[in-house]
Amino acid sequence: MDSVRSKDIQKDRSMDRSTSSGEDKLFVEHCKGVNGLERVILREVRGSSVEVYLYGGQVTSWKNEYGEELLFVSSKATFKLPKAIRGGIPICFPQFGSHGSLEQHGFARNRMWSIDHDPPPFPTNTSNRAFIDLILKHSEEDAKIWPHRYEFRLRITLGPGGDLMLTSRIRNTNTDGKSFAFTFAYHTYFAVSDISEVRVEGLETLDYLDNLKGKERFTEQGDAITFESEVSVDKIYLSTPTKIAILDHERKRTFVLRKDGLPDAVVWNPWDKKAKAMTDFGDDEYKHMLCVEAACVEKPIVLKPGEEWRGRQEISTVPSSYCSGQLDPKKVFQSD
């Protein structure tokens, strides 16, 4: 045990020394991934990690200190251009879903992003050293379908406690004086043990648009959202709180999603029929995933030239605490 402790002390001391390239590799590693695609691995001293592909600017793995995978990626996901990667955290921009004239979920998720070597200052915790800054800019190709100039900066941060933070900054760089509007979502695929054992809290009694019923508006009736009806779910909840909890009863794990600048929340599970119709999704994989997405869909964001929008998502895990089947609110909703 003494040798283990001494190694931990040495690691802690190394964090206090001036940064060197060797130390940086402890936190941020650039390497090749599937099909030779560029990726970045973020690591924290306690053992948590995040994998980010430059293709799509997409998080494809988030593991806790025990090496347990917290995000779902389909076993049939294709890591080949131009198809989007099925799972992780795809970025939906400048359009969510079919809410517009562009391809499903826009084009950001199937473009090659670049590492931003000179990002503007981010108000961030200085103790976070495992982070990467990415940037996506307009191209002549994209201008044919969406005729606007923009800069999309994305910072992905793995906190010392294993929390995963994504901060998006989108700026209108049009030179023709024109504003533009967009919708947006972090299309997060959470890994769950069994969808029938999962509940979502924080969205009860809210209005939602049902994508399976022509975007008709309804009001959520249940105490919490559960998934036992054996039908696909595709709902956009409106004017949602800044915190949402996803409880995995079987694993006794709760995901806590915190968000800023993103008033809506999308809940999606394809269930069996749609799962079988998707070529990049296993027939039974719907049982082991749930998308809960921080989004801005109902009222598009409008930016004038020079204006910038910021949208942030932070996801973390806590042990579930039950009392008659209810989450202990002090553990999640009253804690920051």
C-alpha cells in the first residue's frame, strides 16, 4: 500500500510543477482512432477519461474512475465520413432534427473540426487541466446549403471529479450585415443497464412537442418519465429546469445533467421497430441507451453580426438514493 500511496503523492506533486510536454500527456493525448481518424484522450489523475473525435467534434467515450463506460456508442457505429457516429455526444447544429430545411440534425456532426490553438478566454476552473478546444468554421461547401459565416468554438473539459463539461460558443461572422438563426442540441446518449428500469426526473408537468405526432403539443402527466410502454419516445420538453436527473435503478446510478443557455430538453429512445430499421444500430441496443439532450429547439437562437451565443452542458454521476422509489432531492436538485 505504501508504494501505491507514494505513487499517488508523486502524481500530485507533478501537477504542482510547471507544465511540461510529459506532464501534459497525463491529461491530454493526441492519437489515432478507428479508421485512422484523429482523436484526443482526456484523462484525470483519479482514473476517469474522455475520448473525443475531431470528426464531428464528438465525445465518443466517458469513463469513470473505475473504467466503467457512461456513454452509449452502437456496436454498429460507422466511423467513416460522411456518416455521423451513432452514439456519444453528437453536436446538432445549425439545425436540430427536421426542424428546418437542412439534413437531419444539421452538418456539424459530420464535419472535420480543428484543434483551436488560440481560443479566447473561457471563464473556467483553473484546476481543470484535462480539456481540449475545438473549432468549426464556415466553408464554401456549407455555404451552398446554409449561406452564413460563423465560428463555432467548443471546449470539452474533464473535471478532477470526473464531471464532463461541454461549452459551445457560436459567433456570427457574416460580413454582409445579415443575422442568422439556428437550433441546437447536445445529443447525449447515456448508457443504461435496462431502459425499463430507468426514470427521468425534472421534466414532470411540463409541456412537450411530440415528434412522433407531428410536433403536437402535450403536457407531461406522470410523476416521472418511465419507459415501460414498449413504444419509441421522441419528445421535446419546453422551458425545462437547469438540472435533470436520469436514474438507473439497476445500477443504482444517477446521471445529473446541468445546462445553461439551453431551455429545452429532448428525450429519445427508438425502441425495437425503429432500432431494426437503422443500419448503424443493433436490434436490441435500444434497451441499453437513453438520449436526454440539452437543447434549444422551440425558439431558434438569432445572432446579429458580431454577436455570440454560449450554451453549456455538464454531466456527472452520483449514487442513487431511494425512499419509496423517489430520488432524494437533497442529493441532486438542491446541490450545486
